[in-house]
Amino acid sequence: MTTFESKQTCINKSPEELFEFLSDLSNLGRFDGNIPDLFQNLEYTPDSFSVSVVSFGQITFRITERIPVESVTFVAENTPVNLVLNVLLNRLQEKTTAFQLVAYAELNPVVKPFVSKPLQDVMNRIADMFAATFNR
């Protein structure tokens, strides 16, 4: 498995608030209008979200684990590669949380050079999107 880590962003919310938000993926509708053009046709349920990714296709992420106030783990469905995504929350102060995405992908050595940079870029954009949305 190849590991990809987003940059760590600081969000002006407590880990409890962010965990509550992430525990119900219906809340992701809050990002409508801030979603990069790379993502289209977003659909949300409390336990999953689906998105069409340009040049990749439709992906569904389903929550597989919630560790209160620390992390939420997702597994990608309908993808040609095994992909696990962790959202990590780390309290910095009472109302400040470090937010980071960590993905684990089982990539074919031939494909890896072509998808590594785009995947890294997407993860950093998502981390920035969370920070920009919550730090307004």
C-alpha cells in the first residue's frame, strides 16, 4: 500500500464539533459551491458519499470506523484500486483542531507514477477546503 498524507490544516473548531460534522456525511452538503471542478455529481447519505471524479469515474466512500473525536475512516467502493481514507483530528487548543487526510492506496507500479501527484494534490485541496469553510 502507498500512503498519501495531506498537509495538516488548522481549523477553528473543536475536535468534537468536527467529529460530529464528519460522523453524518449528509453535512457535506455544506461544501456545495466550494467543491473543486474536479468533483461532480455529489450525493450524500449519513454513512456515505458518492462523487464523480474527472478522468476517474464514480467513487463511493463509506464510513467503516468512527473513533470519537480522533478519526473517521472511509473505504472506497466501485474503484479499480483498494483505497482507504482516514480523516485525523488532533486537538491543538480548546477550539482549534489539526485536520489531516491520510489515504492508503494499493497501486499498480505502472499506474503509481501517473496517479500519485494528482491524488496528493486532491488531498491537499480537500484539506484547504475544510479549513476555508470552517475558518470563515
